[in-house]
Amino acid sequence: LECTFVEGRTPATLAGVPPDARAIGIAEGSTQIGRQHQQIFETLLATQNLSLISRTHVQLELRPGAGLTATNMSSNPLYLDNEAVPKGEVRRLLPDQVLSFARLEGASHIYFLQFSV
């Protein structure tokens, strides 16, 4: 997964972040994504949005022949290509899809962090 958008950062400032600080490697098997598992969230996000990333927010599963799936482990908003992924639901991830973390603002969800598959 490669970070493609961070609220408050221009594309140029995001490009200036070292590659290993804006990407999450996915190994075969299970990979948990969240504040407890990756330090990149602290590098990428402002303090107010960091608390919206759960300690374990998403669980990814990469299986030969089955592809990559994502399970939302959090009650915080998660989207796949602009479609909400409710807590506990599983979605198959395909190349070039966008996984978005969001916050509730009024009655709307606002994306503050996005990763390309």
C-alpha cells in the first residue's frame, strides 16, 4: 500500500517523505494495519487525525490464488473506492483501488489519509 493523499500536505511535501515512511509492505499471510503496528501514521498525520487511526484498524490477508482482502477491525470510518466498509466486513482489494481513512465532520465523512493498492 502506498500513501497517495494526506490532508494538509501538498503532493510535493508528501513526495518528500521517504518511501519507507509512506508505504506499508504486505507479506503473504496476515498483516495488521494501525497505530500499534506501523510508525508511518505518526510521520504522515497531524496529531488530531492520528487518534482516528485505531491501534488495529484493518487486517489484510494475502493468500496465493485468493488475492488480497481487507477486514475493517475498527468502528472508525474506512472506505474502499468511496464505499464504506463497516466494522467486521471483508472486501477484496484489487490493484489501483484506494483505501481511505476518514473522520466524521457534521453529517459527512472527510478523507484524511488514502493509500493506493
